[in-house]
Amino acid sequence: MQSFEVEIDSLTHDGRGVARVEGKALFVAGALPGERALVRYAGRHRHYDEARVVELLSRSPDRVDPHCPHFGQCGGCALQHLSAPRQIEAKQRVLAENFERIGKVSPGEWLAPLTDQSWGYRRKGRLSVKWVEKKGKALVGFREDNPRFVADLAVCHTLLPEVGQRIEALSALIGSLDARRE
């Protein structure tokens, strides 16, 4: 399939870049607003299309190196390549759009978002567990883009360290249980 160039103008609620191709929305995994990228179609749909970056032609000044070694595979956090202040802005914009679109309300005043540390802040996370015979172990982690797969995590830097640093131990414990064969 042929590659083509796009300019990313915004983000979706799940962190994909948005471009327009002949008036149709194109969601580009891994791209940020202000970036130009060479992309290739990953899926065509009636009202939108999906693409993956082949090459970044120009980078956003807000792009940062992801902190987590599992970024891009794990579905636990989609915006690690975006600076922390811009992540907060993007999440606040999604919240405002949802209030307007779903709730049909537009608050007269928005309070400044509550922020804390950029890592180890999540008290909740929906971890999945899957026994993988080929690996001979139970995988514990977040779902990948393809929800049939569970990311093989060693640690999770977004979860509180009391949990995020114990994922390998949790995987070993679950793998030792007889229930894995059921």
C-alpha cells in the first residue's frame, strides 16, 4: 500500500493524531498535533480511516521520549510521547468536548486541573491476565491495540509503585496457581 503525507491538527480522545484527507478524518496512531508525517493506511471505514506513521517528517516541539519501555505495545497509556503539560491540556479538552457533546452542557468557568507527579499516580488500573503457553507464563498487563493480546509487562510506571513494581511477581504468583490450566 502506498504511503502519503499528512499534517496532524488535533488529537482523538484516545491519543491518536487527527488529519483530514479529502475531507475525511484520518486517525494516525503515534502522531501529535503540528507534526507532518508519511503514513500508510491501516484501516478504511465509512466515516473515518486509520493510519500508522511510516516516517515523521517534522516533529512537534511537545514530543518527548516515552518513559516506559512498553510504550507503543501496551495500551495502558497512549500519550507518553506528549509532554506532561500538553497531556493535561489534551485530557481537559476531551472532558470539555464530552460535556458539550454528550451532556449538552457548557460550564461557564473551568477550574485549573489538579495535577501531581507525572509517574506513579494511578491508583486504579484494569490489568488483564492471560496464560500464554508459548511463553510458559501468565501475562499480567494492559491490553494491546489488538485486544486479544495482553502486553507482557515487567513494571508499570503509571500505577502506584506499590503495584506497578510488582507486576512480575504477580505474574509469577498467578502462573503458579492450578487455575491457569482450567
